[in-house]
Amino acid sequence: MFRLENIAKSFGSQQVLKTINLGITAGDRIGIVGGNASGKSTLINIATGFYRPDCGEIFLENKAITDINRWKFSTLGLVRTFQSSRFQSEIILANQLTLSSSKSSYAVELCKMAGLKHYIYNFPDEIPMPALRKAEVIRSMLLNPRILFLDEPSAGLTNEEIQEFAFFIKQKLSDNVALVLVEHRDEMMRLLVREKYYLNSGTLKKQENQFA
């Protein structure tokens, strides 16, 4: 369904990614791990159109999409979250999650299931960061993703909250939607991922010790 072929990316003299190859099919549950500044977020940025690779191609359904406009990636179902909140401070959470009126009740339902019912009508500045992280994931799930890229969604969560949140994602994310998880918390990986890749020195390698 989706392929990154021979992707490379540099920033100035620093080469972050070298010859990255990754194939993703419907329903995949993929984890990407690596040290700080190893290029994990850069990889997600390229896969979702926020960065253009220096070389290599991005394919969706065998059609090259490398050079299309950035905003089209999300309309094609390539959706991501960010490590920092992207909510607008002057709009309450409920309104930012329900841009499509047809999904208003479903958005509220998801918030309640994720333990956010007390924050639905609050402004982002009034909501703790761990709760905003959950809300970012919910907003992405409402965009009808074909592949959902999550960039460290467990930041700030306790171990108990990680288990609850991972169960929520597993329960509400369709089996047809692929998940790519960048995460440093082993518990989150163990609960959501079936294949794990290690990003180091700009290269991506599949790990042998896969999760069940």
C-alpha cells in the first residue's frame, strides 16, 4: 500500500537519514525506536509530507506522491500526531475536534472513552499535557487515516495511563488502518506493536525480538 524507497535527508552537513526503505500494508502495527536525534521524527515528517526527501521516492498504491503538495498527504489518509500540541489556544477542545459536524457525537464519545470527559469544554491552556496528547491522537483518528503515525504519544503518561490509552487505541483503531508508532516507552510498544524497527546512523533495520 505505502512505500518509502531509498529515502535520504540531510540538514546542512548533517545526514539524518540514509537509504531508508519501509513498506506498510493495511492493518500493520509497526514500531520505530532509536536514540535521541536518530531521525525518527524526521522519518515521520517525510512520510506525511512535512519534509521533502533529498532523494528517494514515496509511493501510495504504487503511485509516486513524493512531490505532491504537503496538505494532500492527509487527504490521502497519511495522518500524524506531533510531540507538541497543535491545538489553538483560543478555541475549546470540543470545537477543535468536531470540524465535521457529522462526527461531533463520535468525537465526544472518544474523549469520554479516553478519560477526557472533564476537558471537552476547556481551552487547551487549561488541559494537562498528558490529556492533550490523548486529544491529539483522537483528532488524528477522526481524519479517517489509512496510516496513522504517532510520535511519542505516551509522553507524560503514567504506566497505568499508558496501559489504558494503549487499550483505547487498540480498541478504536480499525483493523484496516496501519499504525506506525515512534515511542521510547517499552510498555506502549509492547501493547500496540507487532513489528519493530531500529533507526540508527540513518539506517532502518528490522529487529529480531519482535513483540507478540
